[in-house]
Amino acid sequence: MIVKRELVQIKKKIVNPAFLLLFSFLFFAGCQQGRKPVSSSGLYVFDNNQEIRWSSPENRNGEKGAGGKANNGAKGHPFDSIGTGQTRVLLDIQAQGIINRFWITIRDLSPEMLRSLKFEIFWDNDLKPAVSVPFGDFFSVGLGRTTVFENALFTSPEGRSFVCYIPMPFRKAAKICITNESKIRLNYLFYDIDYSLMKEWNEDNLYFHAYWHRDSATQPGKDFEVLPKITGKGRFLGTNIGVSADLRYKNAWFGEGEVKMYIDGDKELPTLVGTGTEDYIGTGWGQGKFITKYSGCTVADDSLKQWAFYRFHIPDPVFFKENLQAVIQQIGGDDLEAVAGYQQSGAPVIPVSINNDHGDMFPFYKKDTVIKLNPNAKIKGWTNFYRSDDVSATAYFYLDKTSSNLPEIQPVGLRTKNLRQRKL
């Protein structure tokens, strides 16, 4: 009975209005502690520094009050076409501003067309493009294979369009164009480029760049350059990489190679180094298809031996003051007996190390030396080895210059060579 009376008294105190008011205040204050006000998002704050424009076939360059002239204001010019060898300019303005987003879709989504179209961006009237990349690869569509995906920088909602959200400031001018280097006319090119004119310029602004290249047969022992050495001040934004594995290695795993970044004067050894290919994109013990904001694998095809994957250094920025080079080792792995068999069959193999079942690692790689594996050796286990594969990559970065020292895009013949496709 005594316990029951005490519980009743406690209940009366709790339902006291003054007590509830104080309790509510302290509770919600605690919940809000550490949060930023909603207004910090800027969604309802007027920005007087920006004047919005859209460039589309209905109003190229987004001229003030000039949109939709064709067909008396009805839908009269929603798309363009590009003949063989022709260039279509999507944007060409003399102004100060920033590109916020662009969307493009085309009728022909074949791997050959996605690799044959050359996508280029020029800044501030520079004659050399800051971006010169195969169309599909620029939009993070590796190996010319479209798929549904969405990440922090690119999206293809149904695998039929190409959207980019990378902010790209420019001080004097901006030009975006597509060149059709295929043997087929491209019909139906739809696009809109959303940009803002800016009154004020931040001296810390950097220019956006992208670089692509392919090595159809990498050299064992030589790292593939995701981004060759560039000079200047900037930020490495990330990469998407495509691999068509050499079929001579059968079911061996291609992705033991570590990503390395040489920053600001690094010589023989890099400052940044990872632990493996799938490790670099945030997964482990192999690599299946997955999509996340900052890393993912859009193609994981065990039958065709193809993988396409990406990582964007947004929450973990990679800044450089003088220079940067980014590479990925061409190393794979399999059981000792299998790797010895590849080596005996004449496939390019340079053994690197063996991991046994107890978690011990036995490294034995020496430059300019190739060890012949013995399948009956006492030490057995997972064997890492340098190999040769067909690798391509797009590197995205910002630089304090409108152009870089990087070479021109490779010819269309190399870009489209031996594209593996599923038969319909």
C-alpha cells in the first residue's frame, strides 16, 4: 500500500503543467544542440550574385528573353543531330559564371557511339580543352555500358540519360561541344546546360578538368596512370575505371592492385597508397555491383570479365600545391597452382607474393626479376602477380589553370577497339 501511494504522488508531479513545460524545453533544446539552423541550407535566401540561364536547342546559350522562338513558341526545336565528323556546340558564351548542372540524352546508346563521341569543354577562350573525354566515360559510364545509377556527381535515372552535377566556375568564357567521330550520323541529341552568370569572382576558384586514356594491354610491372603527372595547384576529385580482364587468366581475380598518389614532389615512393582495388572503392573480398554516393561498381560481369567502378574524393579531399600523379598497380591474384599454370601457358605473369591460410605474407618481388613458380612448393596460398589487362580511366580534377600539360585524347580507333558486348 505504501508503494502504491508513492507511485500516485509521483504521477501527480509529472503531470504538473509547469513541470511538463520545463521538461519539454530541456528535451528539445538537447535535441537541437549541435544542429545548424535550417536557414543555413540557403534554400530560401536570395543570392544576388547569380543570374540563372539554361542553354538548350530551344535557346542555345540561354539568351535573355529569347527562348522557344521556333514554331511560334510551341515545341519547335527540342533536339539537334550531329553528322559524321561534325561538331555540335552546346554552349559558347563570353561571361563570368558557373555551370551547375547539365543533362544530355542521345538516341544511339551503343558502346561504339558512347566511345566515338568526343566531349570537350574549354575555359576562358583557351584553345586547348580542359576536358576531352569520350562521351560515355565522362558521365561515369565505364566501358560504354549504360546502367541505372546515381552518385554524388553523376546520375542516369533509367540508364538512358547522362546528368552531371559537378560545379564548374569560369571567369571569362565557357564552351562545351560534342564531336561525332563515328561513321554514323547521330540523330536526336537533347540537352540542357544550367549555368549562372556571376557578378563576383572568388580568387580561390579552380577550373574543372577531366582526362581519359586507355591501355588495351597493360605492361606487367608497370602501374597504369589514372592521371599522369600534372603541374599546378588543385584538387583531385576522383576517377572512374574500366577493366576488361585478359581471358588468359581465366577466373583469376584482377583487383589486387593498389592505388597510389604522388603529391608535391614525391619521387620513387608516394605519400598516399591504398591496399587494393576493391578496397579503394570501399568494399572488400571481391567486387560485385553496388552504387553509393562516393564510390561504387556499375559493371561487375563475371562472364565477360568486365568491371567498371568509381570513387570520388569529396568527404576526403585530395589537394595538391605543386603537382600530382595517380596510378593503380596492375596486380591480380589466384591460388598458387592456378598462377603457376598461367605462367607455364605463356600468359604475362610476374609473381609478387604469397599469403598462406594463417595470415602470413611472403613477399618476393624484385624489379627486373621474374620468379618461376613451383606449384608443389611448401609455401602455398593466395598468390599475387603482375598481369596485363585492358584498362581505361577518366580522372576528374580541378586546377588553377584553364588547360593542363596532358596529351590529347586518343584516336577513335583505339577508343572503340574490342568493346565486349552481350549478344541480344
